[in-house]
Amino acid sequence: METYGCQMNVADSEVVASIMEHDGFQITKTREEADVILVNTCSVRENAETRVRGRVQGFSELKKKNPKLLVGVIGCMAERLGEKLFEQEKNVNIVVGPDAYMDLPMLVEKAKKGEKAINIELSLTETYKDICPSRIDETSISGFVSIMRGCNNFCTYCIVPYTRGRERSRNPESILKEVRDLSDKGYKEVTLLGQNVNSFVYKNSESQVSFPELLELVAQEVPNMRIRFATSHPKDMSDDTLHVIAKYSNICNFIHLPVQSGSDSVLKDMRRKYTQEWYKDRITAIRKIIPGCGISSDIFCGFHNENEEDFQETIELMKWARFDLAYMFKYSERPGTFAYKNLKDNVPENVKSKRLDEMIHLQNQISLENNQNDIGEVFEVLIEGISKRSEHDVYGRTSQNKVIVFPKGNFEIGDFANVKVNSCTKATLVGESV
Ligand code: SAH
Ligand code: SF4
Ligand code: F3S
């Protein structure tokens, strides 16, 4: 299994691994040992697809050595390109979309016989609720659980609603079971996943469970585990959710709240369904209800008609919001989206690059200053691993999702430690246990 793209794909790869293991397959450590290579792919920007194509083309050598080797492209690129993948990439034998993984064993059998093996049907109901994901990285202490699939928002630039299909929420019972399973296996942290978790709602004849209610159920179910979630959409980010975070000490004080742009006219063209003012109100509510909460965002520049004034509004918003971390991109036009058909990709590439540089420069400065403000403070840290720089140091995360490095002492991976911050860079805090 090789995984590209977002956390949903990481979670899906574990579902796929479980489905394949039930059929007698095993995960291999190296690609040379594999009979089947499944590449779980992303279509969100063009460069995400280019990377996967390069990877798949690189399998030619392996296929020469092992003519029986089968290569499957699964996930969002499979969904977007379907049959075309067989024509465009000669190494591809199997193509499977995100809702058709139950069919994988059958499709592998088909491919073995040299037949075309493809299923890219999207489903209105599939949530893989009865699959217990097999945890690929067994040393890990932090796991993902999908609580919903798909997206109904149709932001005009975004391919996800086309590759992932309609939004559907998973049965809370099966979510709780999976979280408990992680806890039983010794996991210390769980991240609940969906493209827009705030719109989670599970209904049956007797009752209805909303996102804040689910969050509360999870917090009570595994009181010794840390709980995170992603991604929140600003239009649906409710005070109810913020109050649940504030109420439970095991729910991390961290929110990823993608803003995309600071300009109302660009936000309107993006069909984000909020204004700059609304977004600021949500940030203000977070800071009021959860003091000290870590906040990160996604922002991209160069969308249709974005002029210098629009862009400066994004810069001003970044200065106002002071995100701890931001993922920043240039607009990449995606075939099939509303913007592709109706909103011309009319900001020149060199302007996009210049704007991206300006955003990155500013955010680096803000991240550094935010980290400097933590110096002298003490945070509870979940230890995730041994530092890559020194075997005498460990690294972990604060509740606010900041990475911190400190001397190992007698700590083990998976322990919680209270750590005082002594210094920092823009990306990392450095401290000592107290
Ligand atoms: N569901 C999440 C985002 C999923 S995609 C949300 O609504 O926030 C992750 C990020 O990729 C988005 O937040 C956006 O910043 C970026 N993105 C999506 N489509 C893009 C495109 N066509 N070009 C550039 N960036 C894009
Ligand atoms: Fe894409 Fe918008 Fe859905 Fe996020 S909310 S996945 S950006 S359509
Ligand atoms: Fe990419 Fe699909 Fe995730 S397009 S961002 S892998 S939902």
C-alpha cells in the first residue's frame, strides 16, 4: 500500500488493508516483495496527480523483474480518471474508486486473469462501517477514524465532491467501537475525520446525533485518549462544538479552520458561503470559549479574478487571525469543477507564485512569533517518537498541536509528559520535562 493525499486517504488505506487481509493478502515492507501494489491517490491539485503518475511509471522496472506484479490505482485519481488511466498509464492493471473497496479482492482476481478490473461507482450509503481497519503502522500511537464520507459543499474550485461523492455520516455505534478498538490496542490519540465534520448528523427512527454530541460520546468513551478532529468548515463551526471542547480535558485545544481567502468577492466566487466578517466571528468565538486554542488554516491564492486588493485582504486577515500554522497553495484548476467550466483561471502563474511567496513569508514570521510566546510555558505533551536529530531526545505534540522536542530521560513513546518551553524555531518548540 502506498498512500498520497489527505488523512482520509490514510484512513482508507487501513480499510483497504483490512479488506485485502480478509482475502489472504499481507502488507509487505518493501515493494519488491509485493504481488499487488495499490497506490491510494489524490486529485486535489494538479501536482498531486503528477507525483502519482511519476510513481506509477517508476514501477516499470519492477514489472520487468516480476511480470505477475499487478498495479492498482485507487482513491480520488481513480475516481476522476476512470478508464482513461488504463490508456494513459501502461503499468496500471486495476482502477478502484473510494466507494468500491469492498470489490477489491474480486477485481484483483479479474486482473490476474488479464481482464480489465475497474469499479468507480460512487455510493450514497457506503461507510465501511463493518470493516475494522487494520493499522498499517503498528508502532503508531495515534490513529484516524472516518466519521463521514463525501462532501456536499461543492466549493467551485474543488474536485472532492466529484471524487468522493455525496456526504454521508457513519453510525455512531460503529465509530465508538472503532475508537474503543484503538484504545484496546494501546493507541493514545484518535483523530475523527471528515471533509466537513461539523455537518455530521446521524439519524435513525428514534434519534439523531450531531457532531458536538458525537464528540461528547467519544470523549466519554475513551477518557484516557486524546481526541482531535478535522476538517471544520467555518460556515458550520458552532459554539456548541466549542463548548464541548472546553468541557472535556481529553479533547485537544486545536482547530483546523480553512479560510481559503480573506476577500468577500473571492469567497463568493469560491462558494464558501461565509464572509470575512463571519470567519472573524468564528475565530473570536474560539479564542473566547477555548482560551489558548491552537488554530491552523488552509489558504490559496490566485483564484479566478483575484486582484491585488483581494489578495491584500487575505494578507490582512492572516495578520489579524495569527494562525499557528497554515497550509498555503496556488490555485490549480481542476477539470470538471464549476470553476473549470465557468470561472476562468485568469491570474498569471508568476503572479500566483509571487503571492504564494508573500503568504509563506508572512506566515513563517507569525508562526515564529506565536512559538516565541510559548517560551516559559508548560504544556502536556504526548510523546510520539525519538527525535530524528538525536537519539537522546523525543518529540511529541502539545494539545494545541505544536511539535516539541525535549530530552528523553526515562520516558517511553506513548507517555504523557509536562514540558516547559525553553526555545523555538518557526516549526518546533524545544523544552525540558518538569
Ligand atoms: N474539506 C476541506 C478541504 C479539503 S482539500 C475544507 O473544506 O476545508 C484541502 C485544501 O486544499 C483546501 O482547504 C484548499 O485550501 C486546497 N484546495 C482545494 N482545491 C484546490 C484547488 N483546486 N487549487 C488549490 N488548492 C485547492
Ligand atoms: Fe472541497 Fe469545499 Fe468540500 Fe472542502 S468543503 S472538500 S473545499 S468542496
Ligand atoms: Fe485528495 Fe481526495 Fe483527500 S482529492 S485531499 S485524497 S479527498
